[in-house]
Amino acid sequence: MRAAGLVLATVLALAVQTFIGRLFGGGTGVDLVLVVVVFAALSFGPVTGLLTGTVAGLVQDAMATGIIGVGGLVKTVIGFVAGAIGTQFIVSHPLPRFVVFFGASVVQTMLFLGIYVVLGARDLQAPWQRVALQAVGNAVIGLLVFKVVDSLPGAEERRAGLRMRR
């Protein structure tokens, strides 16, 4: 059931991000796929974050222009690291979650740019103000996703079941 929910969330994030991007003729200002990857990692651990990041990143790469595999690699790393942070630190409150989402967004941009620079496909130039705004947007949406999921019926029982399995 958990896998089906993550697949559905990933497909929905890809569809919404693609639709909004085409509607407004550019980027959406947030990376909904990254939000799903970090949510999966914080909710279910590093392995789930890694797998979600791999699949979501590769699908996103296939739908975009650029070098296929870079987004998959970056989102894989982000998913694993966010999941590891979620298992080592208490990230059940809004501020730590905000920090993880914000940090994941910034690290994703740095890794993305770094890989492209190493491959010689791009110069190391990033509009850091835009990166910071996107990171804030991702963090706010991530907090909203957690709020919505936590308000669903049975959320407390699912969380208790997850704690007992770990």
C-alpha cells in the first residue's frame, strides 16, 4: 500500500509540475518531485527515499531536456541523505522538517550544477536568489504535505505502526 501511494504521489507531482510549467511557459518555482522524494525519505526511511529518488529522478530526466541520469543520481542522493537524517534526528516538528526540505533543495541545486560543470555541459552560475526562493517554496509545500497527510484518518495509527517496525 505504501509503494502504491508513493508511486501515485510521484506521478501526480510529475503531472502537476509539467502542467503548471507548460501553462506558465517555464519553471514552476518549486520542485514537487523533490518534495515527494524528501517526504518519502522522512516518512519511511533512507531506502524508500533512495528508491523514490531514483525512479522519480529518472522519469523526470526522461521528460526533460538535458543529460538523462543526472536528475536521477541527484534525487537518489537527496532521498538517501534525507532518509538518513530522518532516522538519526527528530524531524517530526515543522522547523526541522522545514530545514530538511530547504537544505535538500539547496544541495540538489549544488549537486546538479556540480555534475554539469564536471561534465563540461554548463558553467557554474546559479541565480542564488531564485535558488533560495525555490528552497523556501519547496519547504513550505513539504510542510503542507505533512500537515495534510497527518490530518488524514488513521495517520496516528500508521505512524505508531512504523515506529514499532523500526
